[in-house]
Amino acid sequence: PICLIHFYKRRRSLIMGHSDINEDAPKEKEEELNQQQQQQPGQAGPAVNDEIILATAGYDNSIKFWSAHTGVCTRTHQHPDSQVNCMGVTPDGTMLVAGGYQRIRMYDLTSSNLNFVVNYEGISKNVMAVGCQEDGKWMYSCGEDNCARIWDLKMRNLSCQRAFQTNAPVNAACLHPNQQELIVGDQSGVVHRWNLKNDQSEQWIPDPGHSAIQSIDIDPKGQYMAVVNYKGICYVWSLKTGDNEATVL
């Protein structure tokens, strides 16, 4: 079954050298490209034949790319030895990041290579969330080993540079738009605000009943943070006022 989906929009740097479909293209050209994709599904070409790419993954040890407006599978990456729990794309759109059991892998979206090109190991349990800093300098991850990690992408160093330990497995993480704070939610119901600049942290506990945190997100302006727990309750904090009291939705 498909357990994870991810949309991303292709950067203009990836258009060069590849077939393109856009609103200005002649209708005949678009139909011709669609026929080529249908004749060669899952072909080993670059994963960028459309402006919008849909990636799916789950427990079948593979990552599939689809043309969002035709429904045609254009490429399949192998992800052996583990299911895929989470995915992300680097800011320049050239690499896909996939988190699974005990590892994080990166796939090159601009080449015909269907295998992973970077493999981060040293994680003892499932990776539950991954994401990248806005300039692509580093990546964050969190997982069921009670830890959030920072990985240096520019140096291609396969060891994590920094780590933040919690007292329970971590389900969710979100990078603040200021790029200096990582928000982490664990299964004991605690939301941690990790300041990457001074390595200090603070906590919010929206539900004293220890309901596991399932998802975290922050609006693009960094003014509000929303958290959803296992009970299906959504809590919203105002980050601009610094008020620890949350609005319950």
C-alpha cells in the first residue's frame, strides 16, 4: 500500500536538457510527450518531465514518481531493506531524501541512476521526519530512537553533526522559517523547541494526558504553530507573542 505522498515543483534549473510540458506548449507536443510516457512507464530517465511531480512510497521498498496531470508512472527508485516513512526534496530540487528504518537515503533526480547515491546510517530505529534548511546546507531528521539530528549536506559527511535527545520516540519535526529553531514532537505528548543557535530548548505540553504528537507545522511567516496529537485535537500557538497558552481547535 501507498503510505506516503509528496508533491514538489520543479526548479527552472532542472528544465534544461529535458522534455517540458507547460501551458504555452502546443497541444500536439503535449499529446506526443504523454504518449511517450505511456509507452515507457517507469523509465530510467530524469525524474523531471513535468512542472509538478508526485512521489509516492510505502512498504513495497520503492519510490515511484508520477506525472501529476496524466497519472503516468515516470520513474521508480529502489529502496531496499526498509519501508519509506518520510520524504523530502532539497531546496534546489535535485535530490530526494527518504527516511526509513535505521537509515536516510538520497536519490539524484537529475540523472538516470535509480539507486540511492548517499546513505546515512548510525540510526537505531525508524526515521519519522526529514527536511532541509532553506539553502540546502544541512538536513534535519527525527525518529523513534528519541533523537533529532542535524546532518551537513555540503560536506557530504555521513555522520550527524548535532543531536537533540528527548525522553520518548519522536513522531514529528518542523523547521521554523527563521532556520534557527527546530520544533520536535514526541510520543509522550511533549513539544520541544530546540534553538540551533545556542543549543537551548523549551517545552510545551498541550495535553497533560500524554497524548502522542502526530504532526507539527508553522506558517511561512513564523507567526503561528499548529500541533495535532493522537486524539485528533489541534492546538495553535502564537509564536509572535510568546504566549504559552494554545488555542484548541
